[in-house]
Amino acid sequence: MNICIVHAHENKESFCSSLAITAKTYFEKEGHQVSMSDLYADKFNPVGGKHDFIKLSDADYYKYASEQLHAHETDSFVPELKKEMQLLLEADVLIFNFPLWWFDVPAILKGWIDRVLAYGFAYGGAYGFFDKGRFKGKKAFLCVTTGSPAEFYTPKGVHGRTLSDILKNIHQGVLGLVGFEVLPDFAAYGVSRIGDPERKKILLDYNTYLEKHFA
């Protein structure tokens, strides 16, 4: 299999980064090919705009989504985006690896979604939604670290919802929308407030998760 990990944490020594390396190590040990899009290390620009395109259409009115469709049809996305798109096309499994910020992905990962899952390339144009999506037959999941402990993420907890409920928009409105089969999240809770023994257990649990879903 080909695995694409999109990693969104600027500190290579963070526990979030350790999870990304754990997944990479596991899949490579099993003989799979792994690509890692390390967004901070790559200085990925999260802001979509005219700079995404080698050339623009001759439309009288500029509209970003329309230019994405035109770029897809004329092979005129800039190399930075074409690289990410090619990795995505080759991948059998997509992993978003990130810390939860404000109940969402960090801005740099949101920008990757906006720019790489482009109209015409990932959806729209010749492609439908969900079971008619371009990436039907591929799998995806979220590997997430949180600052709050697990007990905060319950209906009666401080946040009033489970983490899965919080991430539903990404499950359905991003990954599921373009056809991915979305696997359960892997969550590492309260990682800034626990010690090394607890962190080591989480890494072991992540290996168990990967074996369960991909062995």
C-alpha cells in the first residue's frame, strides 16, 4: 500500500510528531510505501489564491473555485500543489496527523485542504460526493493530540461532546465528501499534562490501532 501522512505540527520533538513517526515506522516495517507531507517543515502556504495557478482562465470575473477547475482541466496548478495532489492520488491511506486547535485542525492543515482538495481535482467537475467521490476505495483517518484530558470529551464533560462529534465536519465534510472510507480516530488526550510512561503507552496503543486496521 501507499500511505500519505499529512503532518501539521511545527515542533519535531512534540508528541504529535512522535505519533507521525510511529505511523511511518509501522507501515514501512510492514513493507508499505510512506510519504510524509510535513507542512511546517515544508513551509506550506495555507492561503489559497491566484498564486496557486501557473495561468488563469480568460473569465471576466475571478472566482477561486472556477480557477481550480480550469487549472485541473489545463494542468496548470503550481508544482507545490501538483506534488501534493500526486501523493494523494497514489495513496491508499490518508492520515491527517495534528493537534486539536479550537475544535478544529490548525490553519496550515486547513489551508492544505483548501488548496489540495481543489474543485475539479477532488470533487466537482467529473466527480461526485461520498460514494461517488473521486477517492472511493481509499481509507483515511485522523490522528489527533489534545491539551484537555479524555474526560473533558464526553456528553457530560467540560466540552459537552465527544471528540468524534467535534471532528464530524472533517469526517463527513472533508474526507467522506470526496469518497474516503473514514476509519475511527486515534486520539492522544492531554499529552502536555502526562508523563513519559503514559506517553509510551499511547505509542503502544497506536501500534495496536494500526495493526487492527491494517495488518
